[in-house]
Amino acid sequence: MTNLYPYLVNKNIDSIVMFPNAWKAGKLYNIYPTTLNWFTAQRNSQAYRTGADKLLDLRGNNEPRLDYEYSDCPELFMEKYSMNFFQYTNNFDFWTTSGGGSYTNNAGTGPDGVVDSAALFDNKVALQGVDFPGGYTTLSIWAKSAVNPTCSMNLFIGGDQQFFTVTDEWQLYSFTINTGDTPSNCGFGIVDTAYVWNPQLEESEYATSSIYSGDFQGERAQDVIYKDITVKNYYLAYFDIRLVGGATITNIFEAIGSMNNNSLDKYIALGTSKTNELIVNLYNNPTNQVINTGTYADGIHKVAIKWSNSSVKVFVDGVLEADVSNTAGLPTNTTNRLDLGTIAGNYYPVRDRIRGFIYMGAATDILPTDAELIQLTLLAPLPDFIISQVGEYMVTQEDNNIITE
């Protein structure tokens, strides 16, 4: 437990305490704690999230996604831009089908909970001829066995394929290859009987959330969530995050969050790799400084970054993992923007989830001490005098403490 009250009320400190649990189009904000902190949210398209009922839920333009896939409390879910190269994703009358079996459109309730949104396939293959762009290509589909406890399904991209055992619960299955720019037949085959929903083919190293397409190939815009801040001399950014491995296959880390000058020229960013390496990157064009704190397991982690013109300290799960000089020479007097999931609205967000975020900017070096930040990032049992609970987010006004799991 860390008492943050002296820092949050100090007149020399700007602060934002964000437990993402409320939203509307264009805004992400929190109702716990009661101090109103908000971020601008941008995404010029609809996008799916997992709702509290564990069903897929389509949100409107610019609505941030508070996601419940892994937890009973809301976690901020952000994604990169992607396109579904398939057309008519849930109307197989427009697909090429083969095999001695049958299919029926609008035959069952899909993973979105909508009646008759899923198709029923019985020993049938469905494909489309797609001129996909090459590089990493991923085919994904929601499927659920309809009659027997399990059935077999194969996903294929050209001459490459992978087989899966489909269970009687809705699940997303995906297959990724790295290939050249070749026109190809892409699709799936069902042996026995299964419901299917929203097959998707995209230029990506992994399957992103479902993108609906009708007459044309569907698109989902990138999520951008940011807030302008006042320039200070000392900064602290704290992230309560859920790491989900396999977010990327590229060698470039992807952003969990950043402080920047509203460009890609000057920033400090927290990112992660496919193997859950946590990486702090300072960039002062053209100088780059990389701080790799190591690899962490899937699940909850707490990271605090405290930096100034001279030094950078990184705390992870109650350990001071890095205490180094600011060799990139990244100046504090240009930092005027916070981004969750991106760097100045650029670079890919990852599949990881943000559960909580605290920002502090101070004119003088009066941020929390190293000992306090070790306590703030410690993965420890909760005290038993909590008076407010929002899922796994805990807040108490006793002694003006903010408690995070």
C-alpha cells in the first residue's frame, strides 16, 4: 500500500489517476476514484470487445473498449488497424463451397449472443479467392461443435493448412503463415457438424478482434487514447497491466503507453515483445536508449517509470529493475502528451490490457520515493479495510490511500 495523497494534492504536481471503468464516444474516464480524469478516445470505426457477460459486444465509433475477456472488472483493450480481406463474412451464399455436406446461414446463436448470427456447417468446405498482400497473414474463425462434443476443422491459406479440434464452446481458432504476394484460395473445412461465425483473413502476425464485412472488405481503425499534459521537470508513469504473450512476431516492441512531445521525435515508452519482455525505450531523435527489464509471465504486472533529464528508474512488481542515466538526453521540457497503447497515436497497440494508470508530473523532485514505488508496484495481498470495490480495482478514502491489487 502506498499513500499517494501528499503527492496528488501538492500544488507543484499535476496528476492523473485512471482506473478505466467508464466511457462514452470520444472519452475514457473513471468513476473510481471520484476525481474526474479523462482521456480523448479516437477510433473511426466500430470494434468488438468482450462484455461483462463474456459475449462479444460491438462498440461504436470512438468508443474505447473496456474489455472483460480475462477478468470480471474492466480492462482497457486497444488494437492496431486491420482489414478483413474476406467479403460477406457471415453469408456463405457468396463463398465457393464444396464437399458432399451442407451449410445453413443464420442457423444458430453466435459468440455475440445474437440469435441466428452463426452458420451451421456439416462436412463442407468454404473458401474465397483472395490476393492477400504477403508477409504475415492470419486466418481466424469462431467455431463451436454442434452435435458431438468435438469435431475437426482445418484452416487453409493457399497450400498451407492447420487442423483443429473444435469443442462445444465458442472459441476463436487462428492460423498464421509468412508468405509472398500470391493469389490464393483461403478458407476452412468442417468435418462433422459445427457452427461458425465471422471468418477473417488479415495481414497480421496474429488474429485481431472480429471485423465484419459485407459487400466490401471490412476495416477496423486503430485505437488512439491520449491526454495533453503540462510540461514538468520530473515525471512518473505507473501501469497496472495484464500481459498476453504472442502480441507480435516482429522485432520492434509494441507500446503499452508513452509520454511524448506529440510526435515520434521525443518520447519515453513502455512496450512489450512477443515473449513478454518489458522494455522502456527513450528516443531523442536520432538517439535511442533501450532498457530491457527481462521476460515476465502472462498475467498481472505493475510497472512504474520515474524519469528526469538526468536519470531513469524502472520498477516492476516491487523490484527496482533499472536505475540508469538518461543517456539519450531526452529532455523533460518537451513532454506534453500521454498516450495509452501508442506513441503520439502511432505504432501498434498490443493485445495486453491496461487495468490502471497513474501519472505524476512535478516541477521539483518531490515524486514518490523509491521505497514507496516498490510498495506501489508490489504484487501483494490487499489490506482488509477496503471500503469500495470495483471488480478487482480497490479504492479507499481512509488515509486518502489508493489501493491497487
